[in-house]
Amino acid sequence: MKLPEGSIKNWNDLKKLFLTRFFEDDSEIAMTTPLTTRQQKGELVKAFVKRFQNMKLRCPSGMTQATLVTAIIYKSHS
């Protein structure tokens, strides 16, 4: 992506452009969403992990990715 010269004037311009480019949605999601998310049929593991990480970034809980993974493993064994 090549930007016109002078199109980024401040930090907020850069932040908005970055988030638009690399994140599909910046709305917050409930903590239960990543915990109940499953790999879709035919979805590559790498794609699922990326989707999961993007969801985790949108969780306001402050939980770390390791804590989420542990919770998912625990839930799947109970």
C-alpha cells in the first residue's frame, strides 16, 4: 500500500490507518466468544489461531492469551 505524501499528519491518523489495514473489526466482544469459538470445518490451524488471536485482542477482560488457552483446555475436558 503506497500512501500519498502528507496523508498521515499525526499519531491518530497512523493508528486509524493501521487498525483499518490489519484488523477487520475493532469492536469489543464478550469474554465468552473466544472461549466458545471452534475451528471451522476445513479451516487451517494457522488461520484459526490468527482468528482466535484477533478475537482475544478485542476482549476487554485483560486476560492473557495463555490464560484463555488454559480456560479452553479446561472447558473441553469438563
